[in-house]
Amino acid sequence: MEKKIIIDATDSSLGRIASYAAKQALLGNSVVIVNSEKALILGNRKNILEDYLHRLTLGHGVQKGPLHSKMPADIVRRACRGMMRRKRPTGIEAYRHLKCFEGVPQEYAASEKISFPKKPIKFITVGKLSELIKLK
């Protein structure tokens, strides 16, 4: 039986969210992540921004990829994809069960949500990272 799991990413570590969501999707559950722009990427802001900007420049030559999105929901979804075996049939099926949203859609507003709150000293939100990437 497929279970729908809704995760609220507000003030939660992106790595914890991604590993939990990937594990649940691989078990066959449908996973929805809301407020993805409020997820926290832990570490030094300058180093995180440099790392993401470097990833955006990779493959811009003769090759046509890899393509990295700049939207917060897509950054979270790609982090979850990194926790799955996406080239295997089980990973492909699990990735289809994963949805990420900015804000909370109307259909999930009244539902019970899981959260992993943690307020570290050094962090940057996915939304802020997305804004900084779009400026460069």
C-alpha cells in the first residue's frame, strides 16, 4: 500500500531531508516536499555559493550537459536524486514518486507534515542560494 508522506523543509537540513525522502521513495511511498526554498544548506555561505556556481559552469563546451536548475524546488529534488540509484529501475520509479514545491500548495495545506528542525550557526537557505545564482 502506497503511503503519502509530506515533508516541511522549513529550517531543516537539506541533507537530512534528501536522505529521508530518498529512502521513503525507494520503499514505494509517495513523497512531497513543501517549502523547499526554506531548506538549509549547512556550511560556509561563500564556499557553498562557489561550489554551486562551479557546478553551473561544468559541461559548457562541446558537451550539452549536465544541466543544473536554479529554482529552489529543483535544487532540492536534485539533492534527493543524488541519494537514489537513479539509473536502476527501482531508482527511476522512486524518483517519479518524489515531488518538490516552493511554498505549500492548497491540496497539502491541511495535511500533517514531517519536519526536521535544526538552526545551526553557519547556513544558507536554498531560496537565497537560488537568488544569488540567478544574479551571477
